[in-house]
Amino acid sequence: MKPSVPGIILIAIGALFLLRNLGFDLHLGQLFATWWPLALIALGVGMMFRRTS
């Protein structure tokens, strides 16, 4: 795993908590249920363009 991936994950989690504290109603289960295919697509594209050394 690249060193920047855990940092990006932590930033995303922090942003979700911040939005919830600011009054945005987030349903993480519903978001995940709707957008999980996009994560698979992004993973596949990342694997296609990954450099091998």
C-alpha cells in the first residue's frame, strides 16, 4: 500500500465526521450501498495504470 493511501483514508473519515458535526445528515450505509461499484471501478482503473518496476 502506498504511504499516501492511509492518509487519504484518514482525511476522508475526518471530513465525514466534520460534515456530520456541521449538521449534514449522512447515512454511511446508504452511501456505501449506492456507490460501492464506483470503488470497484476505481480500483480496477488504478490496477490498470499502476506502474510495475
